[in-house]
Amino acid sequence: MPILQGTHGDPPRTRRHDYVLVVLQLLWRMRLDLLVFVLLAATVLLRGKQAVGWTLTPMGISVLGIAVSIFIAFRNTQAINRWWEARTLWGAMVNHSRKWRDALMALLEPEQLASARGRVLVEYQVAQVWLLNFELRNFWRADLRQGVDGLLTDLSLPPSTSLQELCRQRARAIQHLHAEGWIDGWGRQQLVDIAMLCLDSLGGLQRIRNTPIPASYDVFVRLITWLYGLQLLLEFHRAGHPWIGLALFLGFLTAERIGSYVEGPFDRDGSSFSLPLNSICSTITADLMERPLDFGSFEASFDPTRWD
């Protein structure tokens, strides 16, 4: 049977020729660590036999290696959990936004939904996700910010409107719909429930952003990784294989750093370590708004190595 090609595109995936880009992103993030690594390695190699005296006993190196493996594995697991929870909450925001649109379509008459007031009700949700995006990253593209400011102006709100103020404005709008007879008590409850679900996701995302891994744990894992890497380098240097020690040292250092970078799913550099917030928000905008917003030169990316 013939295979028909759909129009929905393929799921995001890392292609082979993008591996180099991912490595370059990682090296750029690690540039200061790599500088210290090169200086430390040069010191060990130049001092020769004098440096060998800094090594622990074989038993000590083994025990330290087990401890480092456990701590790095635990940290990376927690980092991936934070990243995935953030992506799950953003997925919930997408679903809640569609529920908001469909609830308004079910509760309001077509002419009511097509009116300026009905359009504003939909645009409250679009503005909310974009302001949440900007708050989480504390960074935005100028063209996207200009487009969102125009949306806020259409809502009769100043560009300086905060995310919480926008949520309050939507709550007042729901109350006014009920007070003026556009929806009954059951309809008001439906809209309030959806708004509360959005607030639950919003609060979870703010928690992830504002509560990183404790600094004491971060410092301890980093220091013990450097100590173990140095011991590996010294041990293999004494055995006459310094390049193996360098490779293992760099491998443990990189594994620890990857966990640290994934802990921040809202980083501003749009790399493969962060979530595609602009792409998610543009998807919500397209789903809810009939008229396109002017986002300048921005184009949503579905390449996980170039997420913006």
C-alpha cells in the first residue's frame, strides 16, 4: 500500500550533523572550566614526579570515585526531573489555553465572541503566556516584546503590566461577564476553573525558576568532581598514561556540568539545554487568535539544537 505523507511535520529530533553544534554549545558554556582544566593539567604534566606525590592511595581513589559517581548521577537525575517538570507544566499551559478558547466558544454566542469584548477575553490568555515567558527568562527579543506590547495596548493595558495584574484583570472580566448576563453561574465556574488551572501551572514554573538546587550541594558536587578528576590524572600520569587521565578527568567534569546546565530550563541563550518558550508561546498564539500578531523576524524553531 502507498504511504501518504502528512502535513503536520516530524517530531523534533537531533540530526547527526547537529551533534557538532551541541558540542560547541557545551564547550562555550564550559569555557571557564576548560581554562582552569588546561592550567591544572599543564601544572601536573610540567611538575612530573613532584606532582605524583599528591595522589591518594588506590583505595582512597576507589572510594572517592564511587562517591563522585553517586553524587553526579543524583544531580543529573534531579536536573532532568526539573527540566521535564517545567516542560510538562508548559504543556499543561498549552492545553489550558485551548480549554479557555473552547469554553468561551461554548458559553458565548458567536456575535458575542466576535465582538471586541470577546476578542479581549481570548487575548488575555495569549498575553498571559507571553508575559510568563518573559518573566521566567528575564530576557526577550525586541521584536517579540514589541508585538506583546501591542497586544497589551489592544487590551487597554500599559506595556508595564505585570503578569499578576493581567491575571487579576482576567478575573474581573469573568466577573463582569456574569454580572452583565453574558454567562450564568455555571459558565462562570467553568471559566474560573480554567483560570485556576493556569495559575497552578504558572506557580509551578515560577517555583522551578526561583528555587534552584541548593548552593551548598552545587559547590560540594563540583569540588569533589574536580578533586577526583585531579586524582585520576595524577594516577595515570604516574602509570605513564597521562592522556587517559586527561580524558577521564574531562569526562567527569563534563558530566557534572551538563547536570548543572539542564537545571536551568529557562536560560536565555536558546540552546539545547533550555525549553523552546518562544516556540511554545507562538503555538498558543496561533491556536487562539484569528488575527496574526506582528512578531517581526521571529520564526518558531523545531530543531532541539536551536530552540529559541
